[in-house]
Amino acid sequence: MIPVTKPFLPPLEEYEKYLEGIWKREWLTNMGPLANQLEMAYKKYFDVKHLLFVTNGTIALQLAIKALELQGEIITTPFSFVATTSTIVWENCKPVFVDINPETLNIDASKIEAAITDKTSAILATHVYGNPCDVEAIEKIAKKHQLKVIYDAAHAFGVKVNGKSIFEYGDVSTLSLHATKMCHTVEGGLVVTKDPDLLKKMARMRNFGISGFDSFSELGVNAKNSEFHAAMGLTTLAYADAIIQKRLELTARYDEKLKNLQAYRPTWHTQSNNLGAYYAVVFDQEEQMLRTMKHLSDNEIGTRRYFYPSLASALPYLEQKAMPITDDIACRVLCLPMYYDLSFEEIDMICRRILRVQNN
């Protein structure tokens, strides 16, 4: 069986070295020394000044919305993982969907202004598959209309745009460190901001809003993470460059073998770098995609319709709304296997089977 994804696991003995320290200190959670060390390591790796290690990428989005004190409407994309929308609803705001660009698969910045009302407080956009949104255009719109900007950068580990970290854009960016991501902490996430005061506020919110031994500054939750997760993060981070390099090689192999496939790859931001977080293809026809997915499944090759269906039409707690481009793309997109241990031979076999479906 070839799964669509598989977590990277570092050598067990390297992880065990961190466990020995945990056993000696008997400090298991509540932002211990390894969690703090991990934050410092991530800041250095991403070249950013301020970030927080939190429970997961979803709570990171919730913290961002709460800390920015957003109300009313938040403009967002219907082509993303459900957490992007559900956190907006969870925080008692209203998601307002804007259709995507059919080439980049990101929110279409040229359509955002038409969706702005006197109730709009923010834009929450996703860097789909790690492909940066039109951050320059979104920044101009946000400044013009005095809106906050949150980027769901769950897929954008290590991504840069215009030579600097993708996390430098917007008021807050969030990252997922889930086990299926390129570098992970098993479960975990980050919130990143340039604003030191906002960071301090989110740090207090991460720990129940506690501001002292017997005082509270604001409403908070338990968004902390453990020493065991931090240990995995420190261990996997040491392999980040090797993981990215391997994924780039796998991506190039797919590109070579599928150059005659009747499908296209998302158009990447011209000032950014594709680090191979996912390998997504948009087939010319849904029927072709479905036949391909079934043939691969019949031969024990996993794939994923990521993202399907459109969030604007799938969620029972929201009124359904047609998003013509998203509805179309979501029916034709398919993510192929992509993970560190995937071999060229497996990719070659996957691609032969995909092309066999096309040619039959």
C-alpha cells in the first residue's frame, strides 16, 4: 500500500535523548524548557522575531481571531481545510466567501473588495498547498479598508516570498505542525506576528489569560503544548532541509513523468519557492479524475480530493452558496502521494497507472 501521505519519523535514538532530559526534569507540559527551545529554534529557522508554539493549527486560528478582537464578517476562501471556516464560526463571526483564482487556487484578490461591507473586520486567506496568496494586493486592500489580515499558512513551512518569510505578511499567520506536515510535532501549531504587544496578549491567552500568580488579564484557553511534542519538533527540525530537498526531487520526478497528462498544476507565486508540501493536479474533467482515483485505489495507491467539496456548499451550519470556480476546481483536483520515504520507483509506477487510465 502506498498512502497519500506518511509522517516523517526521525531516528528513535535522537528522540530518546530528549526524553531522557524530560524524565530527569519531570517537567512534562506548561511550556517547559524544550517548548521554549523549540520556539527559539523556529524563530531562527524562519527568520522571524515573534512566534508561539500552541496546541494545533486550529487553536492557532482561534487565538488569532480572538486576540485581534474580530467581530462581524470575515472574508475567506471556500477552498481550504474546514478549520479555516469553522474557527470563524466558532468565534461568533460570519464567514463571507470569495471565489478563488483558477490558476493559483488561492482566494482571488481582485474579488475581495466587492465582498467588503460595513460589517467586515478582516480577511482570512489560505496559502493553498503552501503557494503564497497575492499578499501585496491583499495588504493594499486591508490598509484601504482598515481591515485585519490573518493568513492560514498551515502548508507553508519554510516558504518565502520576495526573499522573506511568508509569516512576515499579515497581522497574524498560523502554521500547522500536525504529523502529516513536512516538519511536525505530532500535534501542534504556531502563531506568528510582527506585533510584540499582540504576541504578549496571545501568550497570556494561550495560558488561560493568566498574567501573574493570582491575576488574569483577559479571556484565555489552554492552548499550551507539551515537552514530548516539543521534543519531536526539535528532532524533526534538524531534518527540515533534507526533507524539503527530497520533496523537491519527488516533485520534479512527478513533473517529468506526468508532462503529457491532461491536467495542470497550480501556478506558483512568481516571487516564491515551491517546497513540495503537496503534489496536486487539476484534471481536465471530473470523470477522468474519478477514474484515475479509482484505478489507483484498486491498486492500493492512496490519493485525496484535497479540498473537496467547497466549504461554501458543504457545511451544515452555514447557508449554502455557489462558488463557480471553487465548485469546478474542487471536483477535478486530486493530491497524489507525497512524503519523505516515497521512492522514484513508486512515483514511476504511480505515473504509469495514471497515464494508462488517460490512454485507455
